[in-house]
Amino acid sequence: MEPVNSTEVSEFFLKGFSGYPALEHLFFPLCSAMYLVTLLGNTGIVVVSVLDARLHTPMYFFLGNLSILDICYTSTFVPLTLVHLLSAQKTISFLGCALQMCLSLSTGSTECLLLAIMAYDRYLAICRPLRYPVLMSHRLCWLLAGAAWVLGLCKSVTETVIAMRLPFCGHRVVSHFICEILAVLKLACGDTSISEVFLLVGAILLLPVPLAFICLSYTLILATTLRVPSAAGRRKAFSTCSAHLAVVMLFYGTVIFMYMKPKSKEARISDEVFMVLYAVVTPMLNPVIYSLRNKEVKEAARKVWGRIQTSR
């Protein structure tokens, strides 16, 4: 048997929308505007939650982590994607591809865990209100958030190292606009079974398991809320949880659609368009859905803005 040609690959070509120049011209201003809104909205949430003492609660601590995650996630690929939309040279180095893959996997995995933690926080706040300050202590908040970040990073480093150590035999055209791990694995000419097993286990642990935990938390929250005697109390409980539920449905709905639908052999442009919108729109909408509808955040933002104006 002849040995497999294991020509080293020093860079990858990100195909993206290279065959659709009209889409590239449309997406550049659209993605630029949405990325700017994402940065401003999520940075604003972090700044307000840090500067206003009234928001120094577990709920806003986790919300601040979610905002930082969204900034990190979009920043791993949007700036380079914007450059590629205007350039014919749509390449990324091997190391840059590995780094982009690792960071996007890490932030996505961490968000899955963080959304489950936020659901647990809401469960304790509504179902165990008297013991909530003791159960959800400052130390536990840091431990839960830190665990989510570390576990997401460890998982992504493992998956990235296994994937990028495979031979690519000179194949370098990635049918995607970023170094997405499934798209890169299609180029490998070696045995990808180990990588696929790790991805499958990771997908099970970070999709159905946290989602089931979130559903259980909100089932218990709903049962508790329906027993609240006052209509005002029920409205307050529902308004507190509705924003988080909207974020959960938006995040998990798009992820499940992208990764659980039947795979086609040929990459379809509709999938690429949906992926771009998912990757950019979801982080942009999170601060709008979760915080800007919140009266406490609005008041805190006005207070911080007033303080900045006064200092001038």
C-alpha cells in the first residue's frame, strides 16, 4: 500500500461567499453595523453592572459574564470576516485557524453552561427566596462562572488539538467563512473517528443536558409562580424569567437547527447565510432582550450616564 501524501498545510482558504459577490457587498455593511451594536450593547451592560451598586447581584453578575462571552465570541471571527468580505485574499494561517476554532468553541461551550447556571439562579431566587442570599453566595457565583469558563476552554482545547493534528494532504479550501471544526474535519485525509467521538460527547453534554436542566428549572419556577396569590407578584416573576427564556430559545433553537438537521454532502449557501446571521444577530440581541427591557438596568444606565455628564 502506498503511503498517504501528508503534505503540510500552512494556511487555509475560507471560501465563505467568494462565489457570491453581491452577498459579500450586502453583508459587509450589515455585519459591520451589527458587530458595532454588539460591542456597544454588551460593553454597556458590563459597565453599568459594575458601576451601579444596585446591580451587584448574582443575576447581573452572570449577565455581565454573558455579555463578555458575546463580545469574545463575535470578536473571534467578525473582524477577519469583514476583511475577507472586501478582499480576494481570504486566507488564514494554520495557527490562526486553530486559535479561531478553539476560541469560538470555547465561548460557545461556556455559554451553554452559563445559561444553565442562570436558570438555576432564577430558580433559587423565585422558589427559595428566603434562603437565596445564602444559597447563591458571592463565592458560589465566582465558582460557577469560573467553572463554566474553564470547562468550556478545556473542552475546546482538547477538540481543537485532536482535529488540527490530523493530516490534511494539501487540502486547504474550507467551505465556510470561519474555521468551523466540522468544515475543517471534512478536509482531513486521516481517521477522524476520535475527533467525531469527542465532538459527539461534547455535544450531548452541552446541548441536551443543560437544556434539560433549564427546562426543569423553569417547570419548577412556573409551578411556584402559579401559587403566588397576587397578580403583581406573578407578573414580576414572569417578567424576570421571560427575558432569559427568550435568550435560551434563541440560542438553543439556532444551534439545534444548525447542528442537528440532516447533513448534506454539498455546502449550501442558505446554511452559510443562516450561520452568519446566527453568529452575529444572537449576540447583538442578547443585551436588548435580557437587559434593555429591564427597568433596573435602564435606571442604572441613566444614573451612570448622568454621573459621566456631571464629571465633565
